[in-house]
Amino acid sequence: MNNDEVVREVFYYKRYYLDFFEELRPEVKLKFNWTLKLISVIERVPKKYFNHITDSTGIYEIRVEVGSEIFRAFSFFDEGRLIIVVNGFQKKSLKTPRKEIILAEKLKKQYFDEKETK
């Protein structure tokens, strides 16, 4: 990741992700920052770090693991190379909580509705 040329911009929608991020331990914050940097500078991001959520309207999962703990943040694309990061959570089971996906879908709709009215 020596080449720092940005291929995607990362944007945080309101404070949803940032509020989640502030509560994390320092080592988890470091891993999230590393992962977001990876997503922004490499063309083909491995699914291990960034993956499309099946049965969603273009929601992507940003994946972070620290030790045995698993964390996720949801995002979506706007205008191709702009990634909008919305909610984050700690994953406590194998299945991604449906309520978190529903929240990401709601925030995506809210983002585009607000963008249209500007």
C-alpha cells in the first residue's frame, strides 16, 4: 500500500460511523483506518475487507477483525468512486444482524433523498 494515489473517496454520512468509531479501542480504530485506507487506494479490494451484501440495494460491508473480535461498517457507492460510510457495529454471531442492514438501507435512502433536495 505504498502507492497512496486515491482511487476512491471515503465520506462519512452524518455521525453514524464516527460515533461508533469513537467508542472503539485504539487497536480496532487503527485496523478500521488501515482498512478504509486500503479501500481508498487499491483498485481491487479483497472480499476479506470489502464485500457486497447479498439481497441489498448495493450495500457493502467493510470488514475488520482484531483478534477474535469482528467489526463491520456498512457503506454504498455514490457516483462510482465515492464511498459513503454509514453505520458500524460489532458482529457477535455468524449472521449479520438484519436490523443493521435495514438501518444501512434506510440511511442510504436518506442520503440520496437529501442529496436530491439540495
